[in-house]
Amino acid sequence: VQPVLAVLPRPLVRMDTERGRAVSEKVVVAAASAGTGSFEITEVSTGSGFVVAAVRRLEGDDLLPGRGETQFELTISLTEDAPLGFVNTPVTVHTDHPDASKVELKVVGMVRS
């Protein structure tokens, strides 16, 4: 079974960093699966104040081959003031697609001193 909306390379984002260092970032791509039509991302919410997500629509040469014209880059970051310890929080992507109104990614990792 193919999902309506695929998160590439996978919907699990691993973040490891040292507290006070430059912001730690990871990038994933949200793309419509073949034959599902287009969609828009209407909102991205995180389960924590120290996890931040930004969205950018991909176009032209930035598009992943074989994934259709509707693709978005999600940049997920940990802020410099993230608390020490384990990170385990969701990032929820809200879309206007009727079969995929919410897609959840899991952000896991560790903030060390």
C-alpha cells in the first residue's frame, strides 16, 4: 500500500547535537505519491518549542525525479536552547489533501552538554 503523501527519505528524523552549538538542521521532502494529485501544506506544527519546522515548495531543478510536481522541503531544526537529554517529539504536517489531512513525522535524538 502506497501512502498518499510520502516523506523522504523517511518520516523519522534523527537529531543529535551539543547544547549551545549552532542550530542543528535536517531536511526531508514531502511529495505526493503517483496518481494522488496535488496538495498544499497548510500548516506545520511541532510538539515542542525547541523544535522548529520551515516549509519551502520545490520547483524546477529542485524537484526529486519520479515524484511528481507537488513537492515540499521541510527543514527541521533544534534551537540552541534545547534542553539537555532525549528528544522525542512529533512534527505534524497539515495538508489540504482529503486523504492525507495530517501526516506525522517523528523527531528523535539527544542534546548533550
